[in-house]
Amino acid sequence: MSNTHYAHGLGNELKLPDWPGIRMPELQRVLAQFPTAGVPQHILWHSPRPFSAAAEVRTTRGILFVKRHHQSVRSISDLAEEHKFIDHLRKKHLPVADILKTQDGETSVADDIWTYEVHQAGRGLDLYRDSPSWTAFRCPAHAFAAGTMLANLHKAAADFHAPPRHTRLLVANYRIFGTATPLDTLAAELQGRPALARFLTGRPWKADIRERLIDPFHPKAFALLRNEPSLRTHGDWHASNLLWSSPGEASTVTTILDFGLSDQTFALFDLATAIERNLISWLDAERGTPPVCNLEQLDALLHGYSSVTPLSNEALNKVSALLPLVHADFALSEIEYFAGILSNETDALIAYDLYLLGHADWFRQEGGKKLLSHLNELARQTA
């Protein structure tokens, strides 16, 4: 196997990864701390996902998925919060990957500047392993299956009780834009988020956010969503974070992966995130083509969800109001990651211009208006 692998960037092209790939010597050190791991034999695959390094590894006891984080991104306590939620879902018979434990019962270990977690390989086919976020399902049937499993996750999470994630970095939530005064909330948070504060200094961020996110979308979203029941949610419900029973249209979801962005939000936030992640062709913009929403797959996703938890006209109106803002808190976190952890001003600016602001702008253009109109029509039909 070549020592060179590539990672997903912010656009269509693969790039050299921000983090060095996992190698055999570190696997030998790390897996020795997990009694059930076995001895590593071969690295089968390097994940192209950003934000961390991960690899599929064959050992003398089977196939494992090893994920390595820089400690400034995820500490042992950060991972423990994720793993506690995964363990709860497992006890509720949700299909999640088993997490290996050390002899001391820990689910992650530190080594030098890194933090490692080790999972058993999930059951099923990794049909979307090379698909970046913002790419669609293969077919409407997969969208239906994903919607069904998302609703099952929300039912299983209903009695999970834990505080919000302690980290503000690379988690998906609605902590800022879900408040009555997002600009004031963000300004107060900047005191404890110096990298984000440095990036925003000298930019007209207050005017940008007010004119392009708050004024067009926030009053309606806040009025409709201010009392949503709190729920621990997945935060990154994309086809590539699911394993599948078969390649065809009869496929069902067999394993749920990657709870790294998970945080305390509410069910409709996760549903809106699933629409934003899978069904809007954001990457078309890089090719000079306006993004569009796959409305057939949107209907299938919503029908799948409704087959478990019916969506009322009120719920659909809330999703419509939330969609232009559902990305915004995470976009700020991504800016903080690029500007602070990686010192990558170029990608931080892309995240600001094209992600934070640009995705909101799209909802005032033809494609976005068509999506929101479609949801509003579904709501009228449901009433």
C-alpha cells in the first residue's frame, strides 16, 4: 500500500490530509493497551475524512477502526461524552459499532500529542465511504432507510440525560443561533474562543451575520423553535456515516457511525441537518452551477422518518424555518478549527464566505426558495 493517501477538502477535489496518516508503529503501541484488540497486521484503508486521522486495520482478532485526534481537538474526556451516548444507543438496540476498552475500562487513550479511540468494524457495506458531505444518496430508497433509522435513533435517545458537550470545537448545535439575540451571544462567546475572535477581527462580521442570516431567517425560526424538547442528536447524518445491508434499493441501514459532531439539540435539528448534508448539491457551486435540492430524495427521507415518528404540518414548517440556519453554529466552529488549530486562513475564509454566509444566501435564491416552498406545501398537505 502507498504511504500517500488523500482527504476530503471543502470542495470537490481531494487534498493531502491535514493530519499525518496512521502508521504501524503507533498502532502497535496503541492497540497493546486494548486487551481484545489483537496484534495489528495490515492497514487496509485510510479514511479520507477531515478533522482527524482514521484507518481500518486488520489484527489477529479481526478488523478494527482506529481513529486518532489531536488532543487540542478531542481529549479523552471529550471522547467519553461521545462514547457514553453510543453506549446508551447500544443498550437501546440501535446498530452502533462496539467500542474497545483498555484494561482499566477506558474507551480512549492518549499517546504523545494524540488521543485514540478504537471501534470494532461495523456490520454492513460501506457504500459511501468515499462520498464527501453534501453528496446525495444513491437512490430514494436509501434516503427512506436513512430517515427511518434517524427517527429510531431519536426515539432511543429520548431518555438519554447528559449535559451539552463541553467542547465548542467541531460539534453541531444551535447554541448561538437558537438564542433570542445571536449576535450578543456570539460576542460574549468570543471571549473564550480567541482563535475565532482573531479571525473575525477586522471583518464586518456583525453586519454580515445580521444582514444575511439573522434579518432574513432568525425571527421566524426563533418564534417557531424556542421551546423544542432537548435531545442528544447525531449531528452529521450523512449517507457516509451509515453502513448498509446491500448495494441495491432494498438496502437498509445496518450500522450508525461517527458521533463526533453529536451534541444536545433537538430532533428537528438533526432532521434539518440530514437534509442539508445529503440533499442539497452545495459542491455544484464550485463548478459554477447553482446548487439544487433533490426533492425526490427529500420526500423519501421525510416519509422514512414519518414511518416511525409522524411529522405534523407544524414540524414541517419548523424544518423549513430552521434550514437556512441549521449550519451556522457548526460553520463558526469550523472557522475556529481552521483559523486556530490548523492556522489555515485560506480554509477559514472559505468556511466564512461560502459556508456560513453562502449557504444562508442560497435560501433567498431560486433553488433555496424552491426547497422551502416544497416543504411548506408538504406542510399544507399534512394539515
